[in-house]
Amino acid sequence: MFSLSGKRALVSGAGAPGGIGFAIAKSLRDLGAEVIITSTTERIYDRASDLGVTGFIADLTTESDCLELIARVGALDILVNNAGMTSQNDPLGADEASDLTGVTNGELPRKLLTKIAPSGRLHWRAAASWEQLRQLASNEGLTLCHVGDYRPYDQQLALFKSRMKPYPNAKVAKQTTREFKGETWYLHTGAPVATPGTSNHGWGLAIDAALLVDGKVVTITTKPKDCKRSGLQFLLKVAQDLGWSWELQSEPWHIRYVLGDKELPQTA
Ligand SMILES: [Zn+2]
């Protein structure tokens, strides 16, 4: 494996122990880089001590915090701008395929959808990139599969109702909520789900990646022990080059295609 020894890396948004920023920081550290991590809260000091690296509190939406960080950190070789979270409520941004204009989420015409391996469908541009991802994975002896692809509206609704209820769950301290049909819905079980009609699965642009290991589906996770086996290291290495971005820090398996109308980069 190549080494980043002697290189200095800064990873922003690394405060969540199960987040992608923390996982990237750990990988960079493991490769020998000198790592600096930031987040907006004091928990960054816990993550810094977990990793044995330097942590700073910085709100990178303010100029003064940025200037102070630059002054304290000095020269860098690697910058990972991980802080921030894409809104799920504004899925159609500048990076979307133009043939989705005028289309309703969860009601994609069949001509925009392409079958993907091993099963399911995605928007044709995302599907082409997924095919490349699977090929690259296979070159490394990994079999990529998924546990979520294009999700028509009725499927989004069924999933939402299976996990969210229009009343609080007393057992869960920090409740994820969604506004839907004039009511507040609360998370009762499983991972949080997007409000029906807003998920990027409904555009065929998001996929929940997983690995097939000995015939079993293994979720992509940031757990250090599972990191290699789960394929997160592989995705971290290649997915962004093929136009995928992570949408939620809490869901390392959920990646979203963001190249819009751009051609796919060539991969050897
Ligand atoms: Zn997903």
C-alpha cells in the first residue's frame, strides 16, 4: 500500500464517530499522514484523541474561524472538505441530469431508467457509473451489490411509514423528525428515511451500496474492524472519481450520483 508519510492532511466535519469524515481521517492517519481534523463542536477533541491526531473547533461558514484555522494549521498537502450536509429537500440542483427537469420524484419514465446488476434500476447516467464501479470492484476481488436503488413514490411511502410514525417514540432520546402531510413524523425504527417524494432514490440517483461476501450481503460501514471487508475503503478510493458523493454522514452506504450531464471519466 502506498504511503502518505510526511504529508499533512486536514479533514473538516470529522466530529461524528460514525461519520465519513472520521473514517477518512483514520484512513489518512493509517497511511502515515499527519492529520488535523475539525468540527463545529467540542466533540472534535474526543475524535482527535480517538485517532491520536490534532483537532480544532472551527465553524467554516465564518470567515474569522477560517482565518484562524489557516493561521494555526499552516501549509497542507491534502484537504478534505467534508463538512456540511446536502439538503434532502432540494434534490434537483445544478448537478442533476437535465432530463430530470419536469419529471416528478418517484415517477421516472421508463426511458430514463436502466437495469443495473445484480438487480434493480437507476437513472441511466448513474447506472453507467455504477457499472464502472462494479467493474473496478471486481478488479479488486470485491462484488458490489446494493440494498436500495430507484425507489418509486409508493415504495418511498411504504418505507417511510414502516420506520416513521406521526407520534414520538419515548424510547429514543434524540428523535429524527420529518414534516409530512401537515404532521410531524418521528423515527421509530431503523435508519432515518427521507420524506416521500424528496429522496434521491426517487430520482434514480442514489444507491445503497453493499458487498456480496460468500453469498451474504454485507453493509458498507465505518466500523474500523469491518472497514476493509465492507468495501468502504474501496468506495473512498474510487467513488468520487466516478461522480458519487456521500449525502449523509450517518449512512456511509448511501451514495448519490452528482455528475449531472457530464461525461463519465475514463477509468482504466
Ligand atoms: Zn439510501
